[in-house]
Amino acid sequence: MRHDGHTIPGAGGTIRIEGDALAGLVVAAAELVEGARVRRPRRALTVEVTDGRVRVELELAVRYGASLPEVGAGVQSGVADALQRSAGLQVDGVDVSIEELER
């Protein structure tokens, strides 16, 4: 999957956040949601950054018995918040696909 990086220009130079760091941020934020786990993060996650705007696609495994819409919405919200706060990115969307249930 694709993991674009993000460069922030500044008066003292630039700050580069590599794609793998952004992907790690997405996985950490998603897995803070009770019952959610990102499936095979290297293959089930795309982070596309263009001009300071980001779109994320990720596949989840969700614990059996959890409300699938609630977990999905929680992951969307948590990932968007993390990308805005930690990387200064404007989030265009977080597309979540629930691919499996876990016991």
C-alpha cells in the first residue's frame, strides 16, 4: 500500500514526516478504539498526502459483539484527530473497511 510523506516548510528549515511515520500514527490511533485492530498494516493501509491534505484507507478486524458502525466511526474520528493534532494535516477522509471479526 501507499504511504505518502508530508513536508512542513518553516522559517528555520523544513520538517519532513515520512509516510511510515504517518502510517504508524494511523495504526496507533485506530487501535486505541476498543475492539479495533488494523489488519496487516503494511498491506491494508493507504495514506495519501497532497498539498497538506490527507486521505486514509484502512482495513479493520473488529472484536465480535462490538457495534460495527460505532467502532468504524470511532476509528474515523480518532484517526482524523490524530492526523490533525500530531501532523498538522487537513483530513479529507478516513475510509474504513471492516474485513473480519475476531473472538
